[in-house]
Amino acid sequence: MELCVALDLPSMEENLALIDKIKEYPIWLKVGLRSYIRDGKPFLDAIKTINPDFKIFLDLKLYDIPNTMADAAESIMGLGVDMFNVHASAGPKAMREVMKRLEPYEKRPLVLAVTALTSFEDNEFTHIYEKDIAAKADQFAQDAHNAGLDGVVCSAYESNSIKSLTASNFITLTPGIRPFGEDAGDQQRVATIATAHEEKVDFIVVGRPIYKAPDPASVVERILQIL
């Protein structure tokens, strides 16, 4: 299991200060929609300046018509990131188009599909997708696997089922991890590291419990010790 730290602070300067405090650790860094829209490629370059060994997950959740998603995926190839994601609800055709567009590249980032956002409660999700979270996450994961993607973004509670329906090496990345029982905040389906282990999760994303801590490095160290 690998740790991915969410860079969700209000400014690039604050994010870079956080990164500097944890630069010695073998971790991934998640750059989300807010940070990327605000700070763009210069932020990605600055991360690599602090530590060129950092792995970057660009969390933009691409969702558009198939050709536009494929165009965007090809543009991401020039950013030097190690993983990015799309929305599975864009459909199998869109996911296949993305992977087809990346075929000519010798080395490409990992590509994951978002199943159900961890902010959803089951009633709200069912209202939109007309299936409960567990059933729809399984379906989305199978679509992503059949389209040739590397894995999915899901909650820890869907990971084991998804792997059983796809493949043991099909990646599951789970946000909403509260490693030491912290407040759930705006997330609904939060989980502990122990649950993530039981569910065979490959990547855990941790944000607030790290960047709101007085000593973020010590929290990162504690997490890595139990992964």
C-alpha cells in the first residue's frame, strides 16, 4: 500500500511549504482541481524541484465527450505526472478512446477511473445513478477494466469486491482515509488504514489529517510505519 498526500491548501505557497516538510518521504502527491486550475504546470514543476523522486497524481476527473477526453489525456502526457483519472460515468467508449490515444507512448501515466465519489451518501447516489453505490461501483470498475485502464478511485469499502470482479492487480485508490480516527469532514464513506488493508487497497489518499497537523512530517511517518 502506498500513501498519497492531498495538496488542498489555499495557496501554492502553502502547498509548497507542506511539501518541503515531507520531502524526505517516499510518497505520492495529489494535485486536485483547485490547485491545478490556480497554479497549473508551474506548480507541478515546483514539486519536482523540491524532490524529483516525488510521484504526482493529477486528480482532474476528466469527463466530457470521448474525443475531448482523449485530447485532454494526450495533453496530460506533456505535464510529467505519474497518474491521472477520468470519470467512469463518461462511459466505456470514452475510456477506450483515452487508452487508445495513449497507446503510441512508450511510457504513460497510470490511468484510473472514478467510480463513486466518497462524498456521496447512498440515497443521494441512487437518486442520480439509479443503483446503490456498491453495485454501480462494481459496474464502473468492470467497464474501466474492460477498457484497459489501470484501476479505479473508490472508497475502501468497494475495493475487495472490485478486485474480485476484475483482477488482483487492478489498482484501487481510496480517498477519505482517516488514519487515526480524525473527523470525517465533508466525506461520508471514510475508513481507517486497517480497513484499507483488509480491503486490499493499493493507494490511500490522506489530506486534512496531515496538512492540518502541527507537525505534518510526524503524521506522514506514523502512517508509513503502519502501511
